[in-house]
Amino acid sequence: MPRIIITGATGYIGKPLCDYLSARGFSIGTMTRYIQSLNGKNLFCFPFQLGEEVNKNIFRQEDVVIHLASACMNTSADESTESLDVIGTEKLLKAARAASIKRFIFISSQSASPTGHTPYARSKWRIEQMLTEKNEIIVRPGLVYGAPAQGLYGTLVNLIKILPVFPDIGLENLIQPIHIRELCIAIEALVNIESVNTREFNLGSPQGLSFKSFLQDVAKHLFNKRVFFLPLPFRWIQGGCALASLIPFLPKISADRIKGLLYLQPMSTQNSLLELSLSIRPPTEYFQQESLLLAEEGRAIFYYLCKDTAPILLTEYQNIIMKLPNPKPVLSKILLRWPTLIRFIEPFGEKPLAKRLEIASHLLETDAQKFNLFYNTENKKKWIVCFHSIKVMLMEFLCLPTRLIAHFFS
């Protein structure tokens, strides 16, 4: 199994990719400025600053490098950041070639173009022209969704979240979305595959869907709201983004990323998907499936905590979980059916289930009607409350061995 070196490992695609590949048993080396923000099994880090010289000795012949780092991802991208991306990649590629690594995978973009309207699009195209060796692969994903709200997807989510109406910009344009998990599966296939028929892979929905439909799906499933559209000149949108960047606590929105959507060119993805044996599911399927599974998990967790719940709490729980780095349900079918068994495996620390129990507890504590039900103290005599507390402590003590076992083996 090859060792995988990832640049931009803390980014929108990089972090979920690290988590996915690490969980699959790969040894992951990350090249990043923000070493402290990474953790997990099989992870080791190399300090890396895009544009600096790269020591070829950090690479081995069996390594696969996945290049994601880009200075053009920030909201103030310009010609200087475009050049930094190109020069930085050139130095990284030089070191990787000198070490004769197994494979170099560059994550480009559907928007890559020599006449791109953004520094990001132009830098991606310029880097693609540098990749000429047979072991150097170009991946062009469509609109990547499903990870925590960052990048272009994060820009769209933030706009939907804060705006009562959405600018009518290119709403009938077709986009070709791909879920973050589907992209991770495709990249894993490119890591493992012995030989490929092409060095360029276009990944996204073959049929595509309208930008408007995608926004409506996001609004419905992430925020349980309808989104309304208003025709606005793009200059007004640029001004609004600039104004938002000056106001504290408002999300920083990149006008360039929105602009990039206006000039997306359709790409043929069928051959790439066939070669990787990858199928792309519609976003609505992911949204609906995640919503149903999280609702089932939420009901089980609230039942475990207070034997009851209110629909509004369940909706809030789902909305919060959907924004976590890994929003997938974590309860097994047995625990969904018998939630009281959670007591025997309730983890400590920052485990996913511990975090979700904490979120649900906080929601219960902030709901006036459920507070007394949660603590079960209203209109009860002190001795009953005391007896209940002792019973809870005894149960915690009896369950401690199984909790410790579950914690260390999960």
C-alpha cells in the first residue's frame, strides 16, 4: 500500500480526504502550514509553504502525491496569488520528479481555462500544462458538495444562510456536482490503479442540473427554508461581497467564486466515471438520505437522554450535525432500536458519539419545556431527587468498564 502525501490537507477537500484515506488504512503525510489542526490515525506532517523550495528527500519512490494547496482559494486572490500557485507547484513537482515518486495527482477544476475569468481558473490551467509525465494525473471535479461549508460550496451555503433572497445569476446554467465522498472514492481508485488509459479525469454528474435546482435543494435540506431569487447586476453582488468582508462576524464571501460559476463550460464525465467504476448520485438523494438517517439517530439520542423529544429540537439537531466535518450517523442499528444501550458504550472525550450527545444535551438544556423533563426534578421531593442521583451514579459506575472498552476499541 503506497504512502500518500497530501498538500492543502486542511482545506475543504483536503481534510475530508485525509480522514477518508486514513480510515481506509493508508499512511498519510500532510504538507501544510497548519499542522496543529490535523489529527488522526496514520497521519504525519511535513511543514510546507507554497512557493518555498521542497526537499526531495521527504518523498519515497512508492509515494503518491495529491496536490490540493492553492493560494487562490482566499477571498483576495489576484495575479500575484495566481503566480504563487504556479511557481509553488513547479517547485513541488520538481522535487517529486527528482524522487521518482509513483504518481502525482493534481486536483484541478472544471473552471480551468487559459482565458478563465478568475485567478483560480487561470492558475489551474497553467499548472495542468506543466504535467506532462505519464505518472502525472489531472482530476477536474465539478462542484464539490457535502463537506463542511468552505470553498465555493461554502460561499453558496453562506449566501443562502444570510440572504432573504438570492441573486439571480446564471441560475439556468448547468453545474455538474459531485459529493465529497464520491470524489474521495475516485481519488482512492487513482491511488491504487496500476495503469490508466488517460491522464485526465473529469468527475461530476454526467447529466448535470441547473444551478437554481441545486440552490433550492441546499436551502431546503440544510436550512429548511425556501430560497427566492432576485435579478441583480453582478456589480451589486461584488459590492455586497466587499461590504460583507468589512463587517465583523459576517462570512467572507468571494465574488470571484460566484463569478466562476457564470462561465463554467460543460465537461464530458462518462468515460472517466467508467474507467474508475464510479457512479454519481443526485444531490437530492444524499440530502434526503442523510436527513432521514440523522432524524432516526436524533430520535434515539433524545430518547436515551430524556425518553422524549420535540420536533423542533430534532430539526435543530439535524441542522447542527449537518455542519460537522463528518455528518454521517454514528449509531448502529442495535442502538437505534434500543437507545438505552447507549449507556453501556457512551464514549469519552471528542469521539463523534460523545460530541452528538453533548449537542443534544445542550439543546435540551436550552429548551424550557424539556429542561425539567431532562433533569426530571420538577415537583419532586428532595429525597426522590437524591435517590435518583444516587441511582444514576451507580449506573455510571457499573457501566464504566464497558464504556472504557468501547472507547478504546471504537
